[in-house]
Amino acid sequence: MNIGIIGAGRVGCAFGTGLKNSGFFVTGVYSRSDDSQRFLCNKLELNYINDLRETVKNSEVILISVPDNSIKDVAEKIIQNTEPEYIRSKVFIHLSGALTSEVLELLQKAGAFVGSLHPVQTFADRENGWRKLYNIYYGFEGCDKARDIALGIIKAFDGKIIHIDKKDKPLYHMAACIISNYTVTLSHVAHKILENIGIDGEDAAKVFFPLIKNTVDNIEKYGSVDALTGPISRGDYKVVEEHIKALDGLQSQTGDIYKILGQRTVDLALKKGTISKESAEKLRSLLS
């Protein structure tokens, strides 16, 4: 299978390198940035031909790895710069988590097969990001032909597929953002609380790392309900009460975060069976 890559950022580099290492033939790379294109071409041992038309022409499958607000523009440029016979019957898959395959409608109308494939993963660097493609989940939405291609890629990465309806794509992506982005935000909130009590510098940034890692390990091992620990899980009303008193010296948003997440944690504790309905009502009243 000949695969072309459009976009040579972190995700594009990860897929380009991962595909080559898994036995696929990457035929070409196109990027608005010559430096990014050269970087990936060096890794793939390709000539520096930064040409959109040539990349599409020489590929059976084209992966579009550009920012969400550029995907439609890329589709338009392909239509404008590529002969119809080089588009027809080919498979175009974008890698956005938020957008559906409808953003590639122009290519579909030109006779191409379209889909969206999203790795449920973060990619921090271009050099080693390909290693993170393996043994993860991928969200897919699109036509049957694109799905078959996506399954081949996912299988090569020892991954698993999640089938998503177009209407559910925003909810799917929101869930991924809550896990990935908001974990970072919560880490920063906790960091700032430590700064408020005089713990600063590297210690404030790193003190919770073992706790975060062990929590993630427990979720993976036991699931999100049975992994729950802490005062709410125990029904320890007095500890929660002391927490709320301590919120007076912090930003109001910190208190809102604590109380909103606390309410959801009460629900989890009830589901886990570690608190009674009476304790749950008492905690909810305190957290309201």
C-alpha cells in the first residue's frame, strides 16, 4: 500500500515514521513548512519533493495531518491542483479528533473515499512520537473503504478501533480532552495550591507525579469506580469540611472545581458501595 502524508508536524511525523517501520511504503510528504517536510523526508529517506499534486498522484492512500482549520483548505487545494483521475477511487483520511469526514466532502464528490482516524494519544515530539502509535485505541468515522484501510493501519500498530458516528464525534473528542487536557489543568491547580502554602519550585511541580502515575495505574487495573480512594470514598465528612474551610484563602474558581468534582466523586463512591445514601446526601449538601 502506497501512502502519502500531508502535514509534517508531530502527528504527521509519528505516522510517517510508524508506517515505514511497520512495512508500509510512504511515497511522499507535503507540508507548508519546508523545514518540517525535510525533517520527515530525512527520516523516511525520501527526496525533498514538496509538491501536493505529486504526493496525491503517487499515493493510493493519503493521510491528512494538519490543524483542524486547515483540513478543508487542503481538500480545496487538492481539487484545484490535481487532475480528477489522480483523486478518483483514492482514500483520503484526516487525523483530527474533532472533525468528521464531512470536511473532505469535496474529495468525496470527486470520487474519492474519505474517513477520519484519530489516535487516542498525545505526541510531544517529532523524533520519537511514532513509538506512541502502538497498542492504543483509534477513533474511526467514515466510509467502508476508508475503514478497511484504517483497520490495516491500526492492525500494524497492534491497536484497537472505536467506531464513531458522525453525530457523536464532538462528544468523543470532548471525552478525550477531559482526560488529556484537564488532567494537565488539575495538576496545575494542585501546584498553585502548594505554592499558596509556601512549597515552590521543583518540589511543587513534581510532588504529585508518583500519585498521578499510581492513580492512572489503578484506573487501568481496576476501572474508574474501584480505583477511587480518598475522603469522599470513605464518607469522611469532617475531612471534606476542613477542605472547604481552607478554600477561603484561594481563588473562587478553585473552590468551584473542588465542589463540582466532589459532587461527581460522591456519585462514584455510591456506585462503589463504600458510602451510604445518608452519607452521600450529607456530602452533597456540604459540596453544594
